[in-house]
Amino acid sequence: MDEPLHRIRALHTASTITVYQAYSPDIGVPAVRQGAFPAAWKRDRMTWVKPSFLWMMYRCGWGTKAGQETVLAVEITRDGFEWALRRSCLSHYVPGLHPDRETWQRRLKNAPARVQWDPERDLYLRPLPYRSLQLGLSGEATRRYADEWIVSISDVTPLAREIHALGKARDLDSATRLLPQESPYPAEDDLLAHLGG
């Protein structure tokens, strides 16, 4: 089956969706222990969440990049995720999708969330010809994410390392079996129309 250019691919249930983030151990370890982000986590900064496990691996180098050694799977409510999508703006101007550049800039400035569509990755982190969603949260969205939407936080660093080792050993079948079982997120048309999805 041909993949559409833009699609949210994620591990999800009827009520939750799993997104990924990577932090230094001083944030990641207490977040897992407490099931919430610790005081050291900065609420006043934009935080990016990624529903695609392999895109997260590309971003954090399988948990080897400085400050990204602890890879978290954050299960959040679908209601919260969709709240952010409905109030988000694309991080770049698209003629035809936005009336004009000024209107887009105004929307971007006022939106509590922003979206980027980045190339999905394979097990070797090479870009694929279709894109997956990154969601940036700021202001009200960051507060809601931290205080209302989180269902659970898990440390998936050992899983990332195991999949990476299998990939390096060229055991792609075993590596693929360990990947989170992501499937198309059932987004209604109006949820992504303003995002080019």
C-alpha cells in the first residue's frame, strides 16, 4: 500500500497515543520514577514530541547524543493530543494553505502548538519518501501536556539500544519485531486540514 506524503503513524489505543522524547538522565530518570516531569524540566520552553519511534531515534542518535541519553515513551490522552493539533500551526509558510505570509506569521505567534512534517526514517535512520509528524508544544499546551495529558512515562532506552545493536548486526527481522507497532492514527479530516495532512 502506498503511503500518503503526510500521516501520523503512532502506537495508540482507543484513548491514548504514545509520543517520544529524549532527555539527560537528570530529567529522564525522575520522570519515569514519578510518572511526571521533575521540577528541573523547563515549562517555559517549547517541547517537541514525536509519535514516530524511528524519527526519535534519528533525532537522539539511538540515545547517544549529549543531553538525550534517556529516551522516554510518554503515553498521553488522545483528547490532549487532538486539542494541541486543533490549535497548532505549521512551522513554515505554505502558499495556498495559508492566505498569505502575514496571516501565517500571526497564527504561528499565537498558536500554543506547532507542527513539522519530517521525513520518516528506516532502521538505518535513512530518510523515507513520506513524512511523519513532530508536534511542538508551548505555553498553555506545555502546561496541559505536563499536568493533564500524561497517562504514563516509560524508559525505552534499553529497547532503543537493543534495536540499534540488531540493526548494526544486520538482523533486520529481529530489529523490526522489537519496534513499537505504529499504525496510522485515526485522524478525522478536519483535524489535519489546516496542517497540510
